[in-house]
Amino acid sequence: MSSLSISLRERLSIAVFAGVVATLLWVLDSGVALNFIMMTLYAALLAQAWNVLGGFGGQFSFGHALFFGTGAYVQAMAQVHWGLNPWLALPLGMVISTAVGLFVGALSFRYGLKGSYFALVTLAFAEVFRIVATSVPFTGAGVGLMVPLREGVDNMQFASRRGYGLLVLSLVVLALCLTHWLRHSRFGAWLQAVRDNEDAARAVGVNPFGIKLGAIALSAALMGSAGAFYVQVFQYIDPGIAYGPHTSVEALVGAIVGGMGTLWGPVAGALVLHVLADLTRNLFGQLPGINMVIYGMVLVLMVMFAPRGITGTGQSIRRWWLRSDRDHKKEQA
Amino acid sequence: MSTALLSLQGVTRSFGGLKAVHNVSLGVPDGSLTALIGPNGAGKTTLFALMSGFLLPDRGRIEFDGDDITGRSPHLNARAGMARTFQIVQPFAAQTVRENIAVGAHLHQGRRSMALAAAEAVAQQVGLASQLDKPAADLTVAGRKRLELARALATQPRLLLLDEVLAGLNPQEIAEMIPVVRAIARGGVTVLMIEHVMQAVMHLAQHVWVLAQGELIAQGSPAEVTGNAHVIEAYLGHGTAARLQGQAK
């Protein structure tokens, strides 16, 4: 049936994407190019994580840094304080981020918070965690935590961006597989039903509370993996980086610009934003934070003129093109 | 009457000072096709919301298949076999007709492909087969009403609560829909419908309850209730029954 072929096509496209990007990472030698690919994939991962809860679940979080920062701190603390191998710290970070997600989700969904109220609660939680991280000793307080440099694949510290690129690529592919599953599973169907109409979903046996909790758990786990990845690349984390609004904004802008609730939207959004950010950085020199200005402008333009994002608008154009092509042929016949 | 699949005992619900539903008791027999009628604002939809768990009663008891379900969540009631449609249609607008119905089918069907296949079968049953791949937002009013029905039906309910599935349809669409509802009931599903279209009530219902200002004022066969003086007055105003009788003589 048509839906099965869609599913197959999606799986193929994920495989092709993984193959092409891995090959690029393997053959490219320029540090700039490798860095660009790595940072774009990292931004895609943030957007993909947000897309699970925001795009498929319709719960717009403004504080996804909460899960990012938690994953990052666990990754750093596990190595600095507990001497854990980073390959073990990464899943641990994802688990603890998930736990934080379940906690925030249970609190806010229990009381039916949605829309801007949910956004504000997540923002508030991220701020609370930032302030706590600034004051308690085990996060290194305001100074932050530095992960000691000890290069080696067994220590998840790579000689070049190539290794990190492959690491983040595998996380992005994991997120793609998860998104694919959301599009073709009962859980995903129920999640989208809750997003589109909660009462109608309840009437056909969907428990919105449980479904939203599941979505925030998955979203938080992916976000936590992005945080852990960040710590491995930059070997440093402080409260501002971990829980500040920058990451939250990057995650949601990527998903909204790319297309919410789609498979490739977050990846497309991240790519477009990174190309734009790099161009403006070259044009405007080293104005710090200029990329955030660009993100804001792009977001406003997209919401005004293409609310379905790049992929959604692309689809409409393609459908329109096919239709006008068909009409044209009909006229000739 | 056979045993009641759904029974209400003294169910009351107020909104502030307004008694939307007051001391309503009724029993829906298993395997029956029944109707709930009444003037606008009588509390019919509120009563449906109380039955299906969307609202909590202030007082009273609701039983489904012998179990006390008073105050139980709608999703648990749906799992137990009670499905409802909404008077104001509630499609998952961003999704196609097929996907909409599949959400209902997923209640008892974990696999996506099986749920989509089940959706197709249900669409056939309610006459939506030709529109399966349309976005739900593109359907006409009649189409959306059918979709409401299809989605509820896809959960394979034992009891179907239909809230004005005929409202807003033109006579031809109504004539098309009546056999669909009858076929569902013949298939073994107990149906309770709220309906304003008397043509349908007269054709379909075996038993009718009349609700006015939150209270049950009459019940019986369609012919009985439409001849009932209380019912005529509830619809047309005090004294009308006597006047109509005078005219008839």
C-alpha cells in the first residue's frame, strides 16, 4: 500500500543520508568543512530532539536547554568526579535527562499546562537549573567543569573533527530512526492525535498524559545526548552554556524553520540556519551573537510566510507543480 | 427490555447556578438503537459528556456493563467499549481521513499496517472510501460527520454515543446516513443518538428519552413521545398542547 512504500522510501533515504555524510566525513580533509558538517549535524540533533515533543506532540518547549544541560553536566561530572568512561557516561546522561524530562512533564501535563504556559514552565525550569548549577560545588559552580584532555577513541576524544562528526552522525541517524518510528507507529499516531485534538483523542481511548510523558522522555533523551556530545567536543561546560536560552532557541528555530512534525525538517532547518550563520559571520566579521539575530529574523519570516517550514512548503510547491503539469498535459490532449 | 448496557441513576450536574442535568435515571438496553431528544439547551450533550467521562457528575451513579464507571476517564471508557462522537466535529485536521480513522483502530490494533487496513474497511462502511487520502480539513460538513462516526466505529465499540451526526446535513445526505446508522446497530453495536432530525428518530429509534431543562420529561416509543403533551409544550411553549388539540377537534 502507499503508506508502506512511504515507510520504505523513508528508510532508504535515511540509509542514503547516513552513507553520503559518512563518506563526506571520510574523504574531506579541510578542517573548516569537517567542522561545518559536525556543527550542522549537532544543530540538527538539537532540532530533532525538540521536534519529537514540539513537532509531533504540539508541546512547545522554550527550555529544552534543561535536558541539554543535564546531559552535558552528567557527561562532565561522570568523568571528573566519578572517573567513568565517557562511552558509559553518554547513556547515563541520556537516562538522567529523561528522568528530568519525566519530572517536568509529570508536573506540567498533570495540571494540563499547554501552549504558552508550558513554554513558560520549561523556560522557568531551565533558569532554575542554571541558577542551581551556578551555586552548587559539584557542577563547578560559576567556573564550570573542565574535562581533562586524554585523546583516544576509548576515551571518546578524537584527533580531528572527523571522529566527532561520525559520533554526532550516528546520534542524528538514531534520531532519524526514532522520528521514522513516530511516523509509522501506534505511539506516533496517538501522539499526533493528542497534538491535533486532545478531546477527540481521549474519546478513542488515548491517554494524553501518558502519551505526552512518553514524548518528553524521548525528546529529553535525545537532547541529553546532544549535551554529552557538546562536552566531548569542547571539553568544558558552565551554567550559561548548559542551561542558557541559546540552546533552547537553536533547537526550536531549527525545527520550526525546517518543518515541524516531519522527518527531514529539522535536518533541513539546521543546514539552512548554519549556512546563513556562516555567511553572516563572514560578512559582518566577528560580531558576537549575530547568528541569533539572523535566527530571529528567519523565524519571523518563516512563521509569517511559510508556517509549515522548508519541507512543508517544498511539498506544497511540488504538489502544485505536479498538478499544473498534469493540467497542462490534459489541455494538450 | 433486556439488560441495560449503560445505566444512569440520579445523575446531576450543575454549572454554577444552572442545573444542566438534574436527577436523570435511564437504562440503555444492550443491542438497542435508542435516541435522546429535547429542545436546545436541554442538557443532552452534557449528559453525553457525563456518560463518557468528559465531565464528572455532582451526584448520581453511572454503570457500564455492570461496572460503576462514575468519574472514570474517557480513554478508559473507550477501552471498555464506549465510543462517542462530538456534535461540533473534532477531526485531526492535519491528517488524512485514513490516518484519522486509524487512530481509532489503534485502540485494539498495535500494528500500523493493520490499523490502516482496518481504517479502510470502516471507511467503506460509512461511505468515505473515495476520500481516504484527503486531508480531514478538506472534507465537507457531511464528510466530517461521517469521519466522526468512522473514527468512533473503528474502536470496535459495544456502545456508540452519536451526538447529532445528522445536524447540518441536507435531506439527501440525511437519507444516505440513516441506513448507515441502522446497519451499525444491526451489526450488534448498541447505539444511543442525540438527534434533532425527527425524521431519523422516527425511522430509527426503538425507544426515545426526552430531556428538557435538564430533566427527563418523557420516554417511550417515538410515536408515544411525539404525542405526549409535556413534550409538545417543552418544544413549543406552555399551553400549546391544549391549543393544538382544540384545533384538531
